[in-house]
Amino acid sequence: MNDYDRIASIIDYLDGHHTEQPDLKTLAARTGLSPFHFHRLFSRWAGVTPKDFLQCLTLSHAKELLRRGESVLNAALDAGLSGPSRLHDLCVSLEAASPGELKSGGAAWTISAGLADSPFGTCLLGESPRGICHLSFVESLDRQAATVALQEDWPLAHVHWEDARASRLVSRLFGRPADSHPRASLRLFVRGTGFQVRVWRALLHIPEGTCVSYGQLAETVGSRAMARAVGRAVGQNSLAYLIPCHRVIRGTGAVGGYRWGGTRKKALMAWEGVADRGFS
């Protein structure tokens, strides 16, 4: 069992037992680690103690964010992406493929690809000459299967494997930058319809630690009546975490589905929620 699997098992357990306020010894036993080693692993992964994390991982927290979501989202759209955020300290810019690039299917391109560890499991990362074009969480280290996933969007591109480069990028994406570090730029490159790109750009404006409903997201791109179409576009996002589709939940406050697994979605939400509360 790797570190993410241990953390995921604890998140699944807490999701159903958080009202019982399980103690450190109980949580550690579920991972097969001593309380000392579990506390150290969890604190390194989340940046907070298991006790502080438990306070954030509740459905009432998600519902509270949803109730506040519309006004927070509107404020974020008005104010831009200022504020403390691991991801948006990277100055993310999103570009869409032109009709000519769509037609070429990536011919004459080399996509630098690699498998790398992240706090949420193994990532498959692909970087085209125009920017990062793929980021997903994978359960297998099979490069042949990973190549198929990359070439679904860019069937004529050549894939060159550089795991070391992917590891450096993934460390940068999921790291916690110091306030003194200069803001870096990050280019994302997507293949999608005009509507899909509008939805993905709207996702980039949802602040870290905040959730919105599909209806609220639809309202920002046109009308609440488009919620189902927005939901499909959210599900077709091929840049996990970078385009934060994990911040969209159902109108009832339920977390809902996720392309890369419901447990991973809860882990991402909790990780960001804890970070925004400033625990140390």
C-alpha cells in the first residue's frame, strides 16, 4: 500500500465516521502504521495534523461552501485570481487548439510524457509544444496504456517518455510555494469545443477551498438551464487538478462523481479546504 492509498483509506473511513471523532490510534491501526508514523505521514501529506484535517472533512463543510458559493464565485470573477493558492500562484493560462491544430491531430509534434508520484497517487502528465495537454491520475504504470490515453486527443503526435521531467513538473504543481518565491507561468493547452473551453475557463476562476454547484457554474457561462451540458463538459476535462473540476458538487451539497474517483475528489477538496483555513 502506497502513501496515497493509505490516506485515501482514511478519507473513506472518515467520510462515514467523522461524527465519531476517531482518535489517532484508531486511524493509525487502519493503515497498518504506528500512531507516530501515521501522524508523520499524514501531516507531511496534508500539511496539518489528522485532528485538524478531521474538522474539515464533513459534508456540512461542503454544504456551507455551496451556500456561500455563488457570492464567492461572483466575487472571484470580479476580482480575478489574486489570493493565496498553490495552483494559481503559477499564473495559469488556458489556450485552446485552433481548427488547424485539431485537424492535424498533433502531426509533427512531440509530446513529452511521464508517470510521476503526487499526493493523490500516480499522475500521467503530457506536455506539448503549446503547453501541458494532459494530466490524469492512473492506477497502472503501463506505458502502453498511458500512450493510448494521450493519443486519444493527439493521435498523430510522437510520445517521448521523460519521467524525470514529469516528476519535476508534478512536484511544482502540487508543492506549497513560499511567499517569497516569484510567480511562475504555466500554459495549459486543450482540445475541446468552444462551449467546453468556456466551461473550463470558468472552472479556473473557482477559488481554492470553495465549491460551486453545476447550476451555479452554468449561470456563469450562460444559463442555469445548461447545467446538464455544463456537467458533461466538466466530466470531459483532461487536465485533472489544473482545471479544477473537483470543485463542482451537486446542488444538494453532495460531493457527486469524479472522473478519477470519488475518494480522490474528496481528498482534493479536503486538502484545499484545510490549506485555506491556515492550519499549521
